[in-house]
Amino acid sequence: MLNRADKSAGFAIGAALVLFFIGGTLTTVIPPLVDKSWGRPFENHDPSKGPTGKLRPYTELEKHGLAIYTREGCWYCHTQQTRTLVADTKRSGWRGVDSPISTPDEFVYDQPHMFGTKRTGPDLSRVGGKYNTQWHRTHFRNPRDLTPGSVMPPFPWIANDEGEFQALLAYIQRLGRAKDWRPDGDYEQ
Amino acid sequence: MPEGRVAPVGAAAGQTAQQGLHTDTTAKWFLLSSIAYFFIVGIVALTIAAKFVWPELLGTVPYLTYGRLRPLHVNGMLFGWLLPCDMAMVYFIVPRLCGVKLWSEKLGVATAALWNVIVLGAVVMLPAGLNKGLEYAELPTSLSVLVVIAWIMFGINIFGTILTRKYEQMYVSIWYIMGTILWTAFVYLTGNFATQFTTGVNQANLNWMYVHNAVGLIFTPVGLAVAYYFIPRASTQPLYNHRLSMVGFWSLSFVYVWTGAHHMLHGPISQWLQTIAIAFSLMLLIPVWAVVWNFFGTMKGQWHQLRDNVPLKFLMSGTVFYLLTCFQGPMHSLRTVNAIVSKTDWIPGHAHMALLGCFSFFAIAGAYYVAPRLWRTELHSDALANWSFWFFMIGGLGFFVTLWLGGFWQGWQWNNPAIPFIDTVKALHPVWLVRFCSGVLMFCGIVSFAYNIMATVVNRREEHA
């Protein structure tokens, strides 16, 4: 049979595509049909089942913020996933409280998704509410003023543009907040 | 000739007999454009490496900020340099293996022109911050549509040539080229268009299917097609074993597409899908080892040729890097290893070994081999070509090894939450400096390679090379 593919282009093409489509279909089309949590927004009101809260759609301002985040390629250096690793839950945690693990239902409205593949800067999956407005403004102007040793680029054109800054801030402060994970709701504004 | 050994079809007819047949205009245009972009994007690559060492560098210019230059670096190298260079090789190889002229040189030249529009469009649009926000699929939708059109033009031309071929038996390279053209069509549509209709984890899953297969089902098969053609050609040895090439090809076409989810191990994606991705990632060893065994077998008793055959040097070190990078890949997908190396600087070390160390080495070898034949002259300077090899080799090894060590150390530190994150950043400062210096060496490689080819084209053979 293999020898046939040597001589007939049509047979070779057909076989190569069939083999490709088996894996292609089973790993891209089927999973969202099997695992409903990929498409159903997070909602939980029962504290015995973990953090409570509800994922709400993006506001116009947050959408604008996500567009800026995308435009500047923030996701090349900041992941947005607290993985199933103890270290991740500690590092995404804050003031002694561990972060809950990221679940698919927290990202249902993300377009584009911002999971990221490289962690040059810290993970931002639970950054919402950790730092206040003034901190972010100073940090975007020059990250090294607040964090010596950081290699994040400065973003003066965002820090100096109130409209862009507020939009990006709204987006950042939203991250990871669908799960209301802080013990006393001690989020910064 | 031991049983099972095959020469690239058409070799028997002798190269000289075919010499008058091919005009190769398309191959020439693709080759020259790709080398020009290799140089231009090389500058971008150096710039972003420098930004890790001097974060304020060009920091007040929005168009030149890291987050906008990085997609230009990645897309520029993939779709500006490597893919068009591989396409030039395909336009060179396919008519020769089929014993006929390219189906349409006019269509080919039009494809080359369109391809340049796409890359120049990317050079303007990506720094302007216009991007889809999806890895490897950053090109704005307008450009992605042009890519699809160019790919169809490419496909028609190559399939047109294959269907009118004179030799019935198709050499391995032709299977890989046909596979590349077809798989790419679906992989590219998934990554650039299907992703636009999905969100969240579903989109990420499609995105990583594309990212993984952009390498696995675009650059791997076309790169192997190039290597399968040029290793026997450059060494004038028949291919070691035909059956082994079949094992390699058919296992690749089945196994590769399953593994996208290994980019999200431990992440918010279904555990069963992660496990499937891990299982199939381990199976990737089959197509890889089959290919590498075949290449090494071809060189049996011929290793002395490496001493002064520059294309062969690139091809065989590319093969070694292929073996290494494709050993790393499956190992990264093991959960325990992944917990350390994932998201660290190890990963760019791994990715550069695949796309620079392996597939760019194959493409460079091809360029050195075909340029004198395309322009009916001799290579400008063999000595300079040898220099370019050592620049790439030392720069590349410096880059890979430093990032592996640094990345492993970084991952180890991350797994100890007592270490503040910023300290893990500071720990990498020296690593990034060495990476920049290695980048300078690699850039010297690009310059000497590009100069050598350009000088060959304008026909200045250096005597006493």
C-alpha cells in the first residue's frame, strides 16, 4: 500500500489528509463539545465548592484596555494562568493567601485569549486589585522606579494619555476577579 | 549500492542534461527576497535581544517597543526569511525531480511579488501595533487573506508540475512538499481564521494547534524535503533507505497534529486533552528518529566530506540539531519536566534550535547549493561560506546553551515561592547579556551568508578563496 503512494500523487494526498484529519478533528473540534466548561462562564454561589463569584462580560472600557494590551504585546512576557503547580498558587497569591487555580470558565469572554507562553515578567492571572491607580501610573512611566532590576519597557505614551491609561487600568483591575478570592475583599482601587 | 538505497529521481538523467530546461526565475526571486529579509529581520532580532540588557533602549518610541518588535522578529523570520527560502528550494527541486519545467513561471513570479507585498505589509503594520494578538498568527487579517491567496498560487504551480511529471516514481521530497502544501492550508486557516470565531480556552486550543503545527507540519516537512534532496545531492551519495523515509513521512502525517495542548500543560485546559497531547508528543520520536537514521545512514563512510563541503556541514549539523530539538520537545511534554522548563527562557532556546539550528541551516545549505547553479556561476567565496557556518554554529550554540542553563535555573527558582519574582529576573541579567553577544555572532553569520550569495549573483568569484 505504501508503495502505491510512491507512484500516485492522488493516493498520497488522500492518505496524508485522512491521517491528518483524524488527529485534527479529535483534538480541536471534539474537546469543546465534550468539556462544557470551555464555553460556560464561571458562576458559583456555594462557598463549600471553592471561591464564589460570577464572570461578567467585558465593558467597553475593559475591551479598549484589552485592545491596548494586545497592541503593545504585553502577553509576550506576562502569562495569565495560575497553573496546577503549588508555586503558581503561591506566586499568584497575595498577602499570605494562595490564589485559586485558573479554570477554563474564567476566560470565556477573552478574545483574543491572553494565556501567554513566556513568563519574563510575573503572571497576571490574579493581578486585578493588587495595586492601586497611582502605582500603575508610576510603573507604566518607568517600571524601574518601583521595581529595580525589572526589564519591562517604559510606556510613557500610555501613562501620559489619560484615556488609554484608564482603559488599560480597567482591564488589569478586572483580571482574575471573577473568582472572588480575597478573604476580606481587600482589593485596591 | 546496498538494497533499498535510492538516488533522487532524475539524478540518473544527469544534471547537465536538464540544465537547459529550467529558467528558475521564480526560485531566484524567492531566494533573493528571503535573504534580504533575513538581514533586515536580523537587525530587529538583535534589537529585541538588546532590550533585555538595556530595557530603556528606544523605549520612548511606541513603534520600536519590545512588544511590537517581537512579533515582527518572529513573523519576519518565519514568513519573511525561512518560508520563502524553503519555497525557493521547492521551486528549484520539484521541476528537477519531475523532469519537467515549472508549470508556470509567470504564476511563480506573481506569487513572489505577492509574497513581498505581504512581508512589507507586516514590516509596516506590526510595529504600528496592528496584530491579532495570537502567537505566530499576529499578521492582521488582511495580510492573512493575502497569505492564503499566495499559498493557493504556490500550490497550483507545484501540483501542476507534479501532475505533469515525466518520472512516475515520486522521490521522498515530493511527498513532503505535497504534505506541506495541503497541511499548511488547513493549519493556517485554523490558526488565523477559525480562531476569530472562538474565545478563551477554545481559541487557545486552536491557536496552539496552529503554533505547534506551523513548526511541525509547515517548517518540518518542507525543511525535510529540502534536506532529503540536498543531503544526497551535496554528498553525491544515494539515500540510505527508502522504506525508512516512508516510516518517517507517514508517522509524521498522523502523529503531529495531536499535540497542540502540550503548550498548556498544567494550565486551564482539560486534563484528558493534556494527557493525549503528552502521549502523542512522545510518539513524535518515531518520525524524527526514522529521518535522522536515514540521513546518518546516507553519510556512512562519507563523513570526511564534511571537512570542506559547506552545504553538507550545514545539513548535517542541522540534522543533529533536529535530533536534539525533537528530543527536547517530547521531554518538555512530560509533566514533571514541564513544571520546571515551561514558560522559562529555556523555551526560546529550544525554539531557536528548531527554527535556526535545524530548519534555517537546511535552508542556508540549500541556498549555498542552488545559488551558483541558478546563476550559472561559482560561489563567490568558499572561505566566507565556511566563516558563515562557524558564526552561526558558535553564535547558535551560545544562544541555545545559555538559555537552557538560564531557563532551567529560572524554572527551579520559580518553584521555590520563597524567592521573590524580581530576584529570578535579576538572576537572568547575565544570561541575557550572553544571549545578546551570541546574537551578534549569529548576525555576523547572516551578513556573511547574505553578502556571499549577493556577490555570487553579481558574479564576482573571489580567486584564491
